Amino acid sequence: MAADLGELLVPYMPTIRVPRTGDRVFKSECAFSYDSPESEGGLYVCMNTFLGFGREHVERHYRKTGQSVYMHLKRHVKEKSPGAAGGAIPRRRNGKVFLDLELNRDFNGDEYECEDEAKLVIFPDHYEIPLPNIEELPALVTIACDAVLNAVSAYKKQEHDSWEEEIQTSKHSRGLRQLDNGVRIPPSGWKCQKCEMRENLWLNLTDGSVLCGKWFFDGAGGNGHALEHYKETKFPLAVKLDNITPDGADIYSFDEEEAVLDPQISEHLQHFGIDMLQMQRNGTENGHHNTDNSNDARPRVSEWEVIQEAGMKLKAVYGSGFTGIKNLGNSCYLGTTMQVLFSIPEFQRAYVGNLQRIFDYSPLDPTTDFNTQMAKLGHGLLSGLFSKPPIKSELIEQVMKEEHKPKGISPKMFKALISRGHPEFSSNRQQDAHEFFLHLINLVERNSAGSENPSDVFRHLVEERVQCCQTKRVRYTHKVDYVMQLPAPMEAASNREELIAYEAKRKEAEENMRAPPEPVRARIPFTACLQAFTEPENVPDFWSSALQAKSAGVKTSRFASFPEYLVMQIKKFTFGVDWVPKKLDLSIEVPDFLDLSRFRGTGLQAGEEELPDLAPPIVLPEDTRGEGQFQLVSPLSPEIDESAAMQLAEMGFPLEACRKAVYYTGNMGPEMAFNWIIAHMEEPDFAEPLALPSFMEPATSMASPGLAGTPLDNQPPEESIAILTSMGFPRRHTVQALRASNNNLERALDWIFTHPEREEDEETSDALSDMADTTEPNDNVFSNANTNSDSTLSPDQDPSGPRVKDGPGRYELFAFISHMGASTMSGHYICHVKKEGRWVIFNDHKVCLSERPPKDLGYIYFYRRLSSR
């Protein structure tokens, strides 16, 4: 028999590999579906690529690659037989088969047991060889099988390879000396004992001193008195006061110079009268949390209860479109966003509707393909295969007792792909759902070349009108946007007097170190938010081309086109003195039906005079000019959004590199700038200061008439071209626009809008002239005339414009994402989606019918356009 098996495997020996260091072994999940060893058909692991495939997909991989040998893994989970000893850990028939394999379902070890089996399967005849079979298999095959069975799973390996270091237990925690000095810490009203700081305060765990921190060890502001105290006393451990929760706290060791763990933290805090179990739960992550302690004690508890509809008997729902997404640990921002997106028909059609085509044309490693993983996730959510109601009477009893947990799907493979290379989304920290939405849309744009782009439904144009206050002349520009950011003017709160009274009581209680008063939530009318959206905004350092000098300027924004699906974010987060995002406690009665027609842009009006189309000159300092020389540079002003640059710098990138990234992406936000950084971080001048393209010529040549017209050699970067072409602009037009704007994306967009009929080159001149004779530019978006047309704009109507689906500005609310907690860096997200006329609440893997959707406490709202009547 041994000879027979050896001879059988000889033709396939060159294709069987032993996993090497760096190889990922996918033995817990299929690359195309959510099949696992626990699924009915088990999982097939390719013995060459180590990719996992379910029964329905392994044949595809065999046909595409010719790889014939797979390891079939199957886990049998069954209830224990009557009389089995309670409390036993699920046993395995062969403990070595699934070493390091993760369970995909929550089974009580007292009631279930596992039986594992593995075998080699040879395609196409499906010849099976049970494992282990050491005596009969060739040595190489035995080594390869053993290596696969004992390999660290791909997901755990990714966690080990994460840039985020694991926090270690402090060497001082076990024998920490605590002084019996009678110090008791009050629940609020803390202040640094050496200055007036009330933020970023740290409690020394030896003597109970409350002192302010320093930026270099927690990212917040302070005068460093906690560190000074350590240098004087050598008391090593301190805990951050404003984020102590029942789950733990942020602890820093001055001696070890790093954040640490303290297993005895509860006892150490009890020494100073602090009961951890009674502290407000602000989140479960060890990191920055809300610093507004006095405002956060009770309203956040109420917020958690209201948003999650706690106390109500919510009915679970099952089937297609009602599948939950498991929380991987602070991944709820991802789960809620994807639930909403795959409730939109265009996303369903683009990925699930094209499932077979996407799978058939996927690369050899489907785990690295965005479209494949989007199709996989969408199918998992919409197929209903992972959202089936319980059948057994025992499970029905568990449902009645609220003990049954729906299965849902785990987005590990999806998250690993879309977060690759991103310093925030690749971590296990909580993130901003709004930032993740924009990140995902960016990925959709990049991966939709040559196919339907579902993100078109969100894209719209914003008309910005800037007026010089001195000359009263104006300039109209358009920019592409995906989200309407709605201000929340606290000064317009209907209960303003109540808020003022509460603030006075809060400050008084803080000064007297008393418990804070009952918090008050601001109630802001939605009409006030809309009015604030259209209010004129001062433009700092506005350069007036009419005056050829700086002047006061004001800017207003309106819609140049209305998207098919309107995404509206409530700007309820602000920054504290420590630069941590903090949430405003407010309630806004957002309407179910919304009409924004009156906010459509009007374009240049009769009587308005445009500002000249001139850019400000760049004046170089005298000490940078050599004697007898002058420097001619692009007249485009190097405007840089310093706040965006600082956001990137806080991630650990060099500040000068961040400023260049913001500049070369046209101030289009940290997301675009981050992508530039990733693409250029290996370049030798990555961290060098920004150097604009220039010519250095002798002064005598200044009078030369040909010098000013000499073009700068600024071949546009491919990533800038890709961004613009993904919006629907022709490549040649995009290249010309970038060259004309010194590779500035924002100015390139303006150039495209103002040069819709410009000849691309001599070869296409005649063709464009013919087109101009037979067609007219669509005035829905590109002209300054007012329009209320209900028709949509497509690339066919104006090939030089972005793909925007313009139409009426009347909408109906169909989904919203809510955030619970003190800041975007902590807390929890859930979403409500209207399906079949009913509101459904998606809370991680739990999906239920909503009884009272908290529409007034949402963070991001999604509207669909009402059909024209």
C-alpha cells in the first residue's frame, strides 16, 4: 500500500510545497466564501499556494491553476452524549490536526465536543488519503502535511506582524509600594497639583499625586509635572484619570518609559478610594478616550441604551439581507458601513450581481483582490446562508431566554485586505466610520476601471462662491464631493438657557470638587443645521486677483449637482486640548423626507463681476537668490492645509513629507495625502522640504520674451492621473489639466471645468471640432446658469466631466449609522436600515426589527433620491 501511495503521488510531488517563513496558510476560511472546516463540505487547502477553498470553489482553483493536491479539513461539532461530564473542554479526536485553528462559532464547551479529521484529496478524481499516514506517504509529503497542520493561521500571523506592539506587564506592578497617606481621589473636579491644567491628568499610584502629563508619552498636551514628580521621587507608575473603566485603564511606567499593564490595577486604585467597577464604561481599548469626564458620566449611559434600544424585546430576523457581521474587536465601524452599502442596489448589482464573472477573472491569489473580497462579503450578507433561524427545540428555548447568538459572518479576510498599509485601519483600535467610508469609496474608485462604479451614486459637485469683500467681485469653482457635512450649531439649541445653567453648575461643581450635576443634552433644530451649512465662511489670507494682494474674502457652498444617494454627516465631533476627537452631546430631529432643491447653486448672476483668472506670484526670500540671478517659478500659490499635514504627522510620518503630500494632492484631505505618502515613502527625498519646480537663469535673460512661456517639466504622477480618470475624465485631458496646474489635483479639476472643449493635441483637434459642431456641453453642471433639470448627467453627454448623476434634490431617509461613546477613538457603532418598509437594527452579529429607531442621535445619514413626479 505504501508503494501504491508513493507511486500515486509521484506526478504531483513538484507541486507540493512545505510552508516557508512568510507563507500564509488559510486553513480557517475560503477565499471566495465563508466556508470553513465547520461547514458541511469542509475546507480544501491547496498544498502549493496554501489558499483555502470551500467545496463549491475548489474546482475553480483546480481548473485555473492545474494544482491537484489539496488537504481537506473537516471539523465535526456535536452535542455531548447524555451523561457526559459537565464542564469539559471540547475534545478533539486528533489534537494535532487543527492546531491553532480558530473556532468560527460560539459553542459552550459544557455541551459540545469537536471531532476533527484531515485527508489529502487528489483532483480531478477526488482520490482521498486519510491523515496522518506517516508510514505510507513519501517523506516530503509527510513534512508538508505536518507543516500545514501546525502552521500559524493567516489571521493570527497577521496579528503578530502588526506594527502595533503588544503592551507588556510592568515589572513594578507586583511589588508596587503605596504610601498610607490618607489620600482619596474624588470622582471629578481634578486639577494638576502644580498648575491649572484640568486635562491629561495622571494619578501616581504610589503617593496619589494628581499631575499633568507631557505630549511625548500619550499624545496630549501638558506641562510635564507628572514626569518631574517621578524624577524627584522615583515613584514609577501612573494611571490616566479620565479613562478608567471596568475593563482597565491607561498605565504608564516612567522607569520603563512605555505604556504597561498592571494586573493589580484594581487593588492599586482601591487604595485611593477608586472602585473600577463603578467607573463609566467609555470603551474597551487601551488608548485615548474622552477627556471630558464631567460631561460623560450619565449621558453616555443613556446614549448607549437609547441607540441600542435596550430594554425592548427586539424580534430577531433572518434570511437574505439580514445577516450580521461579527465584531473583530473595535471593527464595528467597518461592519455598519458595509451593511449600509450593501443595502444599496447599485452595490448589490456591481458585486453580487457580477459574482461569477468576478470570481472567474480573479487573480491566482483571490485574498488580495478587492473586487473578489467585496463580492464575497456582499454574497455573505445577501445570500441568507449565514442567517438561518434556529430549528432545534433546544435552540428555540435559548432564543426565548435571549441566549442564542446568530452566526453572522467574520470579515477578517476583507479587513486584512482593505486596511493593508493603512496605519489606522490596520490596527485594532476604534476608528471614525466617516473616514472609513471615504477610504472605502477611494478603493471602489480605484478598482472600478472598465466596469460599473457603484460609488457614482454618491458623487456630486459642490459649487463654491468666493467673494472679495473689498471689490465685491466673485469667483465660482466646482469640486467633487461624496459627503454633505452638516454643522451642528450649539448656539442655535432650543434649550440654550438650560445648557448655560448646566455649564455654570458644572464649573462650580468642578471648582468645589463636588459631583457634577445631571447632564443636559443639546436639542438643535434641523433647520438651524441647514442654515449653518449655507452661511458665508470667512476665507483667511484670501488673495484677491483683482487687487493683486491679500484681502478679506467670504465663501459660500451650494450643490452644483445632487447625488442619487445623499450621505450626510453630522459634525458632532470636535477636538479637546489634547487633540483627541470628542463628541458633542446633542440631539437633532433629522427628517424622514428632505428637500434640498433651494440649495442648488445658481452660478454667476446678473450684475456679478468675476475675479480675474490670475494666480498669486511666489516671492522668494532675498537670501535664496544668488547675485545676478533670478528664480522663475510657477505662479500657483503653494497653499497647504496645515491641519491635514499635522494629522498625517501625528501618525508618525515626517512633517515635511506630510506637507508635500497635502500640496501634491491639491489639499483634498488627509485620505488622498496618505495615499501619496504610501506611494512615495521609498523615495530618497521623501522627507526633504517641499521644492517647487523652478528655472535658474542669469539676470540678463529676464527680458527674454521666450522664457516666460517655457513649460515646466512636470510630468503628472500616475496616481494623480488615476484619481481624475476614475472620476470619468479622459486620460489625455487629465494629463493636460495636471500639467497646466503644476500637478495640483484641485486646480486641475478647476481647469477641466473651465476648458471643457480645449483641444487635447494636434491629432485629436479635428475630432473635437467635429464633436463641438454636433453637441453642446450639458449645462446641468458646467455652466453658470441655474438649472433644476431632473435628468441625469452621464459621460456620454459630456465626456470631459465627472460621472455625476444629477437630478432633483428630494430625498427619503433609508439608513443611518450611530456612534456611542465619547470620541471616534472609542465606543461602539451600530446602524439602522429600512428594509421592506421596516426599520432593522444591525448591532454586530445581531439583527432585529427596530421598535424605536433613534434617528435624532445618528452620526451619518443615508438618503435615496425620490423619483420625479
